[in-house]
Amino acid sequence: MRIYLSGEIHTDWRAQIIAACGDLNLSFDGPVTDHAASDDCGAEILGAEANKFWHDRKGAQLNAIRTRTGIEQADVVVVRFGEKYKQWNAAFDAGQAYAMGKSLIIMHQDEHQHPLKEIDAAALAVVKSPLQVSQILKYTLDGSLPK
Amino acid sequence: MRIYLSGEIHTDWRAQIIAACGDLNLSFDGPVTDHAASDDCGAEILGAEANKFWHDRKGAQLNAIRTRTGIEQADVVVVRFGEKYKQWNAAFDAGQAYAMGKSLIIMHQDEHQHPLKEIDAAALAVVKSPLQVSQILKYTLDGSLPK
Amino acid sequence: MRIYLSGEIHTDWRAQIIAACGDLNLSFDGPVTDHAASDDCGAEILGAEANKFWHDRKGAQLNAIRTRTGIEQADVVVVRFGEKYKQWNAAFDAGQAYAMGKSLIIMHQDEHQHPLKEIDAAALAVVKSPLQVSQILKYTLDGSLPK
Amino acid sequence: MRIYLSGEIHTDWRAQIIAACGDLNLSFDGPVTDHAASDDCGAEILGAEANKFWHDRKGAQLNAIRTRTGIEQADVVVVRFGEKYKQWNAAFDAGQAYAMGKSLIIMHQDEHQHPLKEIDAAALAVVKSPLQVSQILKYTLDGSLPK
Amino acid sequence: MRIYLSGEIHTDWRAQIIAACGDLNLSFDGPVTDHAASDDCGAEILGAEANKFWHDRKGAQLNAIRTRTGIEQADVVVVRFGEKYKQWNAAFDAGQAYAMGKSLIIMHQDEHQHPLKEIDAAALAVVKSPLQVSQILKYTLDGSLPK
Amino acid sequence: MRIYLSGEIHTDWRAQIIAACGDLNLSFDGPVTDHAASDDCGAEILGAEANKFWHDRKGAQLNAIRTRTGIEQADVVVVRFGEKYKQWNAAFDAGQAYAMGKSLIIMHQDEHQHPLKEIDAAALAVVKSPLQVSQILKYTLDGSLPK
Amino acid sequence: MRIYLSGEIHTDWRAQIIAACGDLNLSFDGPVTDHAASDDCGAEILGAEANKFWHDRKGAQLNAIRTRTGIEQADVVVVRFGEKYKQWNAAFDAGQAYAMGKSLIIMHQDEHQHPLKEIDAAALAVVKSPLQVSQILKYTLDGSLPK
Amino acid sequence: MRIYLSGEIHTDWRAQIIAACGDLNLSFDGPVTDHAASDDCGAEILGAEANKFWHDRKGAQLNAIRTRTGIEQADVVVVRFGEKYKQWNAAFDAGQAYAMGKSLIIMHQDEHQHPLKEIDAAALAVVKSPLQVSQILKYTLDGSLPK
């Protein structure tokens, strides 16, 4: 089963999930998590832009090659909303994944419950921790529950 | 041509676009814009919930009947990001619309340019005002540009 | 908006919904509700069968021309589970509608809550009465809630 | 070829089919067959719910991650209807599988022939025993018939 | 409901169906039934070809504009196999219609039962007469059976 | 039937086809044919760009709202290659139309036969004149050939 | 690349193609070619039928599990029309393959050119011999032509 | 990740990209680049044609077996426009790839910027050199930027 880990890129939640899943038969994918590289990749490879709007356009489109392919190939898409930033790209990924019929798992803390209600309502699970994601994936694969 | 107007529901931008389009051959659709009705519709019709999470789930799913149908039937989806709130549902709508192959127009002010770069990059136009949306729709229909 | 009313055919719930919706801009469709005609249509038109299995096959396939077209053309599919009978065809319709991405509304009483949990979990609303269906449709069309 | 074995979870019919298929080049998938785990997985991982409706919702949606992926990846979906319970989820799976264009095999005894007529009519084979399923799969793979 | 009438073009079966359906809310479509025009349309409009293979290619591709559009827009595709000719184009139309998920009705006499078994097996009804087709369409629309 | 007329915008071939089709039941669509408006629409509505690349990007994306919608809604897409210019956008439209399963008619003179061979090979008709297009459309609608 | 070899089952043309392709990186699939098994598989596994129509129905539907899966998974579908029999199932397979967007290669002798013109017109190649099929597949894989 | 390299076949740009990507986990595909073989394959395998139009038709359709399969299986489609020739087939490939939702990278020099504006506007990256393509693919796979 293929899992795409979208959203917040400033904590190690992806590593926690992957570690907790151990040797389950899963493959994980996700966006580039180096914030600077992600912001500047377009200008670095395709040439600098004076205008920030086009600088960002070039970068966002390069990143889309990876994120779009990753979401399309996934069976399950996990989207984590962190404490900071607008994170509209996380919500945008969730929208794409939902329209493609992927199984959605959304991770966030209680403070964001109300503004995330439409996205939660499209999900098959709403969780708070990486551990819960690993428990869901383990249950999905072998039917075993946490002890 | 069918237009779906998604996003911010606290100003009259929808009415401005519709008025500016005059008698062009267009039909407009969008979400319920009565904030209280939109929040409470689920509990009102399906029964109250003690837990805010399920209160919101019921409402969000009822609203999804309208928004999902509206986006699916649209040729062009306009998404406006306002100055306030998290607006993750707007980004979620944009993600769905993009994955369905709809023509996207995104409206926002400069301050949100960077966090919206992934969504802007998926759009066919990024605008600041309702007037620009109406000019795009007029040009699309009859090829005439503003004087 | 097009509504398909699937499931139980022994009470007048369809008529109640249609009446309660008054002159809303909706079109309603559903299966043939004459139980005898529905059972025997295949044999009547295509010729009698000694074997009940083939008698029923002929009828079920003729009915599928109507039900499949109706579900495919619908925006919203309402499925009512009544008090009697196996009603596997209702659950089968719900499965088809869900896989086609239709908005599902499921109607049943509390006694069937547990065995219907998978179908309820795929629905955008779970209701008990025809009145609630009409309230949902009204809210979806014009944003107004029951007083 | 990938086979999804849906439906009744209280007898060993899945094991019988798998054993009878021996070393044919087939992979088998199916739902979690531990009834208690299947009922309680949502509450165990995502947190308890006072209301049975939401307890079941959480569980049904977690299970959907597995069942939906399994059905989507299958070439052939076998659905067994047993002697007991409502088994609406089995019929729901059959509906999804049919709408996705999967080859359907339905297994049931004669007593359920009439109420299953719509689902049988969508199937490529209607059988009574696990042995017949294995014979079909063997014939499909290598063209050999039982002696 | 839209009906596409494919297959045999030498008898008046299409007219019989249309007449028998009277003022039911149906629209009918089908191929060009003027055999000479159908054979020569390509050469007439696009220029003559010395080689029969290319003469026929031009004609067959022009006819495909009509037949493909007609089948795609239909809800029900009726295919009649007559007594004469190879009629491979009728079987080809049936294959296309089936793969597009259309409801298929196949019309033929008993002598062709065995060689048409694969096509009959994909149909929702197998009939012998235009009258039966009209009875099916009437039943599908209003639930009434022939007296 | 809906016809999209793509390609060369400097002669009156669209008007010739439409006139020759008279009152046939057809609707015609196509790109904006005012070359200056088509080139500058983006900058005019969305704001000027110093860099020609982004000036053209803005215009091309605005035009895509119209062309993409037009091609998607068409049953038949006619693409004319003229004598001048690179016309890569015409070939791009043809590629999109073919991948969407539209019936393609390609119009060009003999001098372009070899470089257009891949596109011709995807077409249902290759013609030289607007008159031939109108004859094809007339034949497709009513089966009559030119006298 | 996956190749499905449909049609005539009384000569060794499949073996000729496979042998001529040697160790090219291809996988081949096709229907059960044991005529008796193919006719009787349904009755053998699912139980005898007094009526030839239902005997054939059972067999045709069992065979469809293999043929439908095979065509869906193929990149190229080769359909051979032999000298004898109606072969409507071959034309039906071709129609399905074409509607699914598969690359079609049709094999037949000159005598059948006219009645196969619609199917030939949907093919990417029309050939007379297994050798030509192997030459096409070799050219497609490595670009080399026969010497 | 699978990459399809479409367009210009007279320089070694494909080899440059493949070499620069080293041992990244990528597979590359593309058209037959032997110009003579590509032009004459149809006539060589299927038989000579007196008319250049049909000679080219046979060849173009044989080549389509490879190019269509290659584009369909790709995640990323790179299209290079060279300095010479009409290259309408390159633009046609780009149109197909775009309509199938593939990630497009377009390569060309500044002189072609204006006539390629519609195709550039559909791309996720516009580059000038094979090196840039390899940098994009490397960044997409492992997130590292050129030093």
C-alpha cells in the first residue's frame, strides 16, 4: 500500500510514522521538506525572476511534478495541519486527493477543529498524533489493534 | 457557461461579479453564504450533537451536497481568499476543482501571495477584484476587452 | 438538481418527499414501485421461464435499464431501508451510487443502525423521515432552514 | 490476478477457496474478519464515543480504508451471503464493485435467490460453494475444467 | 431517455419501434441507413480512391463521426442482427456500447443464438421483435406492462 | 451536435462553414479570432508584464478558459492548418481533442501533408476546404450527400 | 508491453506470433482456446441447463471473467478473423478494446475486407499474417524493421 | 518514475538527459528516432502504397502504437522543439499528454517563445537545455538542487 504524507514540513512527524510502521509492507512518499529548496527550486533551475510572484510560480510548478505524481499513486493520503502558517497548500492537496477518490487521514489539534470541518468531513479518519496514523495503517494491513 | 463562486462569504464580491456580468449568458452558483445557517444546518435538520466535532461534521456533510454538485457542474471555478479566517475550505474547494479539470480563477490581495503560490500555480488567472473576474468572463464569452 | 429515490417500495415515502418539496426546482426518479410488475416484467415481455432463477434474472435485468440510468443521471441518491425484507437491492444501489460519486442520503430507523453502519458511513446525511429529506433538499437549493 | 473476498466473516470459506486454489498465480484480499476488532477499531484508535452511531461511524470509516482499496485493486470480487445477519455491507460492496466494472461472483444458498436477484443479475457467476469459486478461478487462469 | 438503434439496415425495424413507442418521451438515433450513401460517402466528399481498402476506410471513418457520437450520447443501445451479411459492425457497436456502460438490448432470431452468446451475455435483454423493444422502453419509462 | 473550429484565425473559413451549414441543427464554437486581443488579453485584464514570456503566459492561460471548455463540450473538433506561422497551438488543440475522444476533422493543403501525417492519422477525415466540412456535417446529421 | 490475442481459435496463429517474437519483452494473453471447454465451462462448474440459451449464458459469462480482464490489462489487442464461423465475439472484443483506447491490430484475408471496414478503420494496423504482427511488435519495442 | 521524451529526433538530447540522470530511479521511453525507419515502417511491414498520403498514414499509425502507449504510461512527458521542421507531431504529443493529466516539461530556445506560448502555458516547466531537465528530475526524486 502506498502512503502520501502531505502538509506541515517543520517537525519530524513523517519520520515518526515511518519508524512506528516498522517493516509493514508500505511505501511512503511526500513533498520536498527542505523549505528553502522548495521555495527556490524554480529560480535555481529555471533562472531568477525579479518579481516574487513569478519566482514563486516557477517553484510551485516544479514542486507540483512531485506532489501530483505522489498523490496520484497513493492509496492513502495523510495531511497534517500544524500550528503555524496558512497551510493552504495542505488543504489544496487534501482537495485533490479527495476528488481522486483517495482514502484521506487528517491530522490536527483541537484548536483547528472548526476551520477544518469541511476537510475532516471528507476524511476516513481524523487523528492527533503520528502514532495513531501508524496504528491505522497497521490495522488496515493486518487487522491488529494496539494493545 | 457555468461559474461556481467559492470562498469568502462575508463581503458582497459575488453580487459584484454577477452585476458586472450583466446579461451575459452565464449561470452562477456557490455555497450557502449565511454563516449561521451554514454552521448549524446539520444539527437543525438531523438533530443536535453535544460534541462540537460531530455538530460540525453533520453540517459540513450537508453543505457538501451543494458544494460538490456545484463544483462538478461548473466550467469555471472562482475562489476568493479574504483577509480573515483560516479559509481551508476555500483551498479544499480549489483542490477538488483542479483535480476535476475545471478552469480555476483565484482572487486574493498581495499579502497572501506567498502562501497561495501552489494554488495560484494551478490557476488560469490570479486576480484582485471582482471587476477582473467579470472582464475575464466577458472576454471568454465574446472576445471583447475592457476599454 | 436530480434526485433518485431508491429502496423500500411499500409505503408512500416518495410521494411525501415530492409533496414536501413543493415547487422547488427538482426532478425525481426511482424504480418501478409496482411489486408484481417489477417481479414479472422479464417473463411478461421476454417470455416465461420454468426456472425461478432465470425468471428473476430476466426481470432484474429489465429493471436495471431503469435503475442504472436513473442513478447515473442523479445528483443526489436517497436510499430508504424499511422494516421488512432483505432489501439487498437497496444496499446494492447505495454501493453503485457511492462508487459513482453521488451524494448519498440514507433513511432508516434506529433498529437498523448497526447493520447499516458501513452504508451510513458513506452517506452525506442519515435521516429518519421523508420530511428531513425535503428539508435537506430545500436547504441545498436555497439555503433556508426549517422554522 | 487479484481476488477480493467480500461478505460473510463467520465461516472459513475464504480459507477453503485459498486452499483449493493451491499454487495458482493469484493474490487474495478481503476485509478484517475479526468481528470484535472490526466493530471497535475506530474507538480503539481514534477514541471512545458515548453514542453508538458515532462509535460505529469511526469503525466503519477505518475499515473502509482497507475494503475500498482492496476492491479497487481487484480483478474479481467474490461476495458471499451467509445464512444470518442483514449483510447490507456485503451488498454495498457488490454495488461498488459492479460500478467499478469488476468481475463479480456471488455465493449464496437457494433460500436467498429471490432477494438477491438484482445482485445475481449483475454477476458473471452465481455459485453455492467455495469449491466452485476455486474451479472458476482455475478455469479462468489455465482453461482447465474439474474432472 | 436516448435510444441508439444499431445494426441491420435493410428492414423497417427502426420505424416499427419508433411507431410503437408513440409519444413516449424518447429520442431515437442510429446510423445512416442508405446503404449506397453509407458505402460511398467518403469517396464522394473526400475524393475517389482507386484501392477499395482506402475507399472503404474513408467511408467508414466518416460514418464513425455519427455512430460514435450517437452511441456515446445514448442511454440504451439496441443492436439488431438480421438474417444476412457478416454484420461485424453491429457486433463492434455492441462492444463499444458495452465498454461505455450503456444498457444493451440485442435483437435476433433463434438461429443465431449460439454465435451471439457472448454478446447476449453482455445485454440486459435479448429480444426477437421490435414490439418487445417498445414494450421494454415503455415499461422502463412508466412501469406499465403490455396487456 | 456541437462543433469546435480550431486553428488558423486569419481567413474567414469559420464563416464559410457556418454559412454552408445553413439551418442544420449545429452549434459552433472556437477561439477568439481577434489576434491582438488574443495576444494581449492577459496583460489588459491582469496587468502588464515587462517580460514577454510572462506577458504571453497570462494571455495564453486566459484564452485556455475558452478553448479548453469549447473543446471539452464539442462532439466534433475541426482544426485548420493555414499556410503561415508555426501553428503549434492548433496541433496542441488537436492532441487534446484526440485524447478526449472527440471526432477530429483536419483541414490543410497538400504541401503540409507529410509534417501533418501523425495528426491526419488520428483524424476521422482530412479535408482541404470549408465546403467539405459542411458536407461532412450535413451527411452526419441527415445522411444526404452533395449532388 | 502486454498483448491480448483475440479471435479465431482453430489455427495456431497465436503460437506463431509468440514464437516469432522470441525473447522480446512482451507478455501474451488471450481467451481459452479449447472450444469444448469454452462452450461447456458454465454448465460444468455451475450446473447443467436444459435450455441452450442459459447453457450458453453461463459459459459466456464465465469466459468473460478472463477475456474482460485480459483486454483491460493489454496495451495492444490483436483480433484475428478467420475463414469460418460468424465470429461476432471477435468483433465484440474489438469494439470493447477500441472503446477502452487500446491499440488495435486486425488480422484477416482480403475476402473479408468490405464487411470488416468499420473495424479496420478503428485499427492502427491491418495485417494478413502472424509474421506481420511480430514485425510490428518488434518495431514498436526496438525500432528495428524486417530485413 | 517514468519519463517520456517526445519531439525533435536529430540531436542527442535524449542521451544527454539520460546520462546526466545517472543512476536515479527513472525509466525513459520515447519514439523511434531513426527518421527513415519511422517514415517507412508502415510500408515495409504492411505493404507499399503508391499514394504518399496512405504511405504516411500506415507509418504514422504504426508509430502511434509506441508513442501512445509511452505517453499513457509516463508520469512526466518532456517535449523538445528544435530549430527546424514543422514539428506538429511534437505539439500533438504535448496536447495528448496535457489532456491525460501528465506533468509536462517543454524545451525550446527563445526564438520560439511566442508561437509556443499556449503549450508553455500548459507546462509545469519551460527549459532550454537537457541539463535543466536532469536537474528537475533529480530535484523531483530526491529534493537536491544543483550546486
